[in-house]
Amino acid sequence: MSRAQAESVIKNIIREIAQECASKGQAVSETLVAFLVKAVVLDPNNHFNVDRTLTKDDVQKLIQICVGRILDVRSPSLDTIKMQVYFDMNYTTRADFLEEHRRVLDARMQPVVREITDSRARTREELEGLYRKIVSAILLRSGLGSPTDISVVREATAALQSVFPQAELGTFMNLTKRDKERQLNELTLIVTGIRLFNKDCGKGGEGVDDLPAILNEAVPATMKNMEAALTEISKIASIYTTVIERIHNGLLKEGPPLQMIKDSLINSRQNQQFINILLDDVIGCANQIEMLQNQLRGRLEQLQTTVQARTAVPTAQVYPQFISLAHIWAGFQDEMVLLSVLSNIINSLEPFTRNHKDIFTEEIMGPLLEGAEIKSDETRMKESSGEEEQGRIEPNAFPEHQWIFPESTKNFHKINLQYKGFCGWYLVKYDRFLVPANPNIGVLYHNDKYYAFSSKEAAYEFAADPTNYIFMVGEVAKKSPELIQLLELHQQFASVTPYAQKGGRMIEKPLTRCDAGSQTDTHILESNLVKEYEWNEWELRRKAIKLANLRTKLTKSMQTNLSNMRRDNTSQVYLPKDNTTQTKTEALTNVPKPQTFLAGLRGCEDEATVMDKIDLTLDVQVDPRAKNRIEIK
């Protein structure tokens, strides 16, 4: 089956699954269906062979399994997959968020800007209407007030007239479309800066929100909500971890299904990971806002110093400052947008954790925790470290491996740990049991990757056969494919991924590439070019006639006192370039240069011409130094 046919089959399977789920009252996106198709194919319990073409029975079996899993609304595993799909589709980096926001804003402004740049106003009424449109465009672009508020429009019009009087509309109309757009952007920045400066002076600022004050209240509130959600989900994860430990230790004989508790723990850890990512972004917003406030304060003070009480100030001094002030304010607006997006994402993640919270209520978990101590992640790390260094890994253990410790490694906390900081030994030993690792006891460096463990014993067993444990982690992840994203195992499964969520393309096994080089001899044989050779017989005849005419020619020369050394003649040339080549072998040869002279052709008018060919070739002179060459070692 060709690649195009395989893509068509997979798309049809995804579409059929989505339609069947919709017919049963469960609407799902094709992205979620594609993720589930990958999950079902990877699960070894379903017995799908990815190395051969799926038959019709395999396709029907795949569709039935996927539909059954999607319709299982009480599955924590499905909730985790939905959470991962939602986060991947809605979260991106800070720069991408802001770029997308500006792109949407520019797209919304295009009709207004196009109406201004394409205007062909001629009469006075048309020019006045065009000027009002420019004011509205500036207000919409700056975000400082509504174009329907009369007081805001009056203030913006007054600020615009101070830099762009209505009388200059004729010059504006003669500009090209690109120059008009550039001038509109510049006018927007200047007018925004003027209005912000007037607000600071207490002479205006209608419709301008106090963004620094709003952000100073919104950021701590958002961080508090995220920290509360993080504390709650961490507590739930600690409870699940304690119950699973008691079951594995044989302290609990009866209770809910063990695998469902593990799936709930995976869901909690995934939610915890996403909240930490969002919390880091909010902290970054707080730092950016603090920097913007300092810049705003400094710029306003500089403007106050420049303007003071003067009625007229050179535009070259104040316009750049107004533009800079507008850019600073745009930074506050970006932080507002980013904070709003992050808050929406954190609120949207909560429903994906509600299912297992409803299943494992306090009434159900209470009896399972009787007499047990619920240990947090911090408590477990302290216990594994030990009070007297008993819990630390011995540096000389397993000399074939390298161990890294915090006191001997710079930027130890920035090391990118495998499995997102979870213990790989627990994942294999107790079948998908997520236990946080403690890097402080030592980190294993194996094949350019770093592995942390929850205890010294787990580290020693893993280090005894790391290749097998790494392989077994991949096999364990096939049973719960949500672990592929949680533990970042994408490279390990790149060759069997049936569908790419972004773009819907087949992902084939990656090609192995390496750098290689080769060298060939460019000039193996010495070239022999005879420049005197002529193939044209007429040229040969011309040379023969030239030689025959030498019989009647005589060479004479004379020199007079006036012509001798009459003037200095100089010329300048470019020195020849040094050109070097490198070959596999070096060899030197020296051959005699053939040289002949034809005698007896000159001055023989009355006598018979007798031409003699004299060989003037000199023997090769051998350098005497070559015989007594000194070899230096």
C-alpha cells in the first residue's frame, strides 16, 4: 500500500469513528480520535501488527475498540488523553500567543485600514469623513477607549490635530498604499503616547484603563488560584500513591480496581505537570509587568523633563518618546491578553480531573487510608535522601556508568531528567506506578541521558541493566498510551506512530543519517598541451611563407645619443597568486626544455639556401644540494 493510500485509509477510519460516536450522542474531534487510534494500535493487548496492512476485520475491530473507549465516560485514562489533546491544541509559547493575538488584531483592522487607504475623497465633506475614519482607526488600534464615546473621540481628535492637521489630508492622499499604512501606524503610536502623557498629567485619559493597577491585582489572584489547584491535585496524587503502595505491600485485600487507581494517579500527575507549566508562565508575566512598570515610570519622568511648562517643543525630541511610551503600553496590553489566556486554560483543565474525583470520594478512600501516613512528594524526597547520607548513591557504584551529584555539578537543577522526573524502576517493577524521583541522591548518566530514581536500591537495580529497563518502560507505556506524552517518549515511538495530530500526516520510521566525505584525484595524468600545434593547413602555409620570407630579410639596429635612455618606462602588474593543491602523493620531475635554431636563412640572396637545424637543448642541471640532503626528524 502506498503512502497516499495509507493516509486515505487512516482518515476514513478516523472519520467513521467520529461519525459513529456522534450518532451515539458523543461528539469528539478528529484529533482526539487520531490519538485514540494510535493508543489502541500500540496496546499489545489488542494484538495489532503495525508492520502489515490492516485487513477489513482489523479495521472493524479497531473502530469498535475506539468507539468503546470514547463512550466510556468514567475512564480516567480517556480523561487524561482528552486533557493532553486539549492542552496541545490550546497552549503554545509566550511568543506564539502574542504573535497570534497581533495577527488576529491586524486581520480585524484590515477592513478599516483598507477603507482609509482606498479612499478617493475630493470634496470637503468627504475629507472630513475620512479624518473621522482615521480617528476611529487610531482608537480601535490603540485600544484606549471606544470610538462610540464622544468624549474619547474628542480627546483623540485633539491629539491627532496637534500632529496631523486636517489640512495635510491632501498630502496623505497622494501617498502610496504602503506609505499610508505606515503613516497610520506611526500616527497611532504618537496619538497613543500623547493621550497617555495627558492622563499622567491629569489633563485627559478618557476611556483609558489603569492597566498597571489592574495587572497588579490580577497576577497575584491568578497565581493564588493556580497554587490552590496545584496543592489540591498534589494532595490527591499523594493519596493515590499511598493507596497503591498499600495494595502492592499486601496491606489491602479488597478495594477498587488497582489499574483504575493508577489511571487516576496518571491523570493527577498530568494535570499537576500542566499547572506547573502555566504557573511558570504567570511568574514570567509578573516579572515582565514589573519591568514594564519601571520603563513606564522612567519614560513619563523623561517626558515631564522634556516638556515642562513650554508651549512648543521640537517634534524630534518628543515624538520618539511618545512612540516609546505607546510601545510600553502595548506591552501591558499583551500581558493582559496572555494572563487571560492562561486563566482560561487552567479553568478548562479542571473538568478533565472531575471524573476520578467523583469516583474516588472521601467515603471510598477513607477506609483505604486507615492507619496510613499520607506522604507528600517533599516528604518522600527527604526520606530517600536520609539524614546521614545513607540514602545517597555511592559514586564508585557501577564504575562503567557515570553518576552526577548536585554538589559537583553546575546548574544541577537545570538537568533535563528522563521520564519527566519520575522513577523508571517503579514504572517497570510495579506496572505504570508513577513515583517522583529524587535527583539529590544521584543521577545516572547513560547514553547522553539523565535518569533519576526514588531510592538507592531502585538506582542500583536500574543501573545493573539500563538497556532492558529503558525498553521495558516503552513496553509499559504501550498499555497506557497517555504515558507517552506524560513521560515524553515520542522519540521511542516515532517509528510506529500511525497518525500525526498536527497536519494528519503519516509518520514513517526516521532515516538514519551520518556525515561522510570522499576525496578524488582531480589530475591523475600530467597534461601535455602543445601550443604550437595547428590543425588548420592554411595556418601552416602562412607560417611556411613567413619562414620563406626571412631569406630576404636582414636585421639591423642602431642607437643614438638622443634616443639612449630618453625616458623612464615603468609598468605595474598584479603579482601571481599563490596556488596550492594537495594530492595523495608528491613527486618531482625535471626534463630538458627542447630548443632549436634554424641557421642559414638570412642574407642568402645570390647563393643557394642551405638551412641547418641546430639543437640548443641544454642538459638538466642537478642541484648539488639534492645529493647531500639532510633529513630532519
